Amino acid sequence: MYVEKIKFERTGGFAGMRLAADIEVNSLPEDQKRELLNLLDDMDLEELPAKLTGKKPIPDEFVYSIIVETDKQEYKLLAGESALPGDTKPLLELLERIAKKQMRNRN
């Protein structure tokens, strides 16, 4: 699968702050790009439902929206922090770092 772009957004949390980024995968440093693609491969996007819900909503939890655009199709994932599979944590941490860096570079 050839990943072209990732749209990432994190909303909610205690302060309700939004963190978002449009990530052009080919513009990332090579080591970051490789790590990102490996994490996406590990997630098996084709098997994930578009929306994951937990047993009950948790106040002030983060809600994540991830859209992965490939050369063939688009994969969407929308989930509250409590509903995410454990293996998504490294991916979310990397996407958050990239988004924060993009925001700093814009200011």
C-alpha cells in the first residue's frame, strides 16, 4: 500500500484543545516516514471499522480522527481514546509529534 497523505485530528481532553495536521508522507524525514509506514502496516487498516466506540463515553477523553489516503483508497478511523486498540498508541504519539511540529513551524 502506498500512503500519500494522512489527515490527523485530536479534539477533546480537559482543555478542549484541537491538534490537527495534514501530513504529506513523502515530505517527512526518511526515518520518520519509515516509522510511520511501519506503524500503519502493523495496524492493518483494512480490518479496522471506520468508527470505534468504547463501552461508555469517558468525560474529557481525547477523540481522534485519522484519514489515511493511499494510491487506491481512503481509510478513516474515528475513535475516542478509550475505544482505541492498544497497538495504536505508538502511531498516535508519532502523529501528535508531527502535528505539533507543523503547528510550531506555522507560528
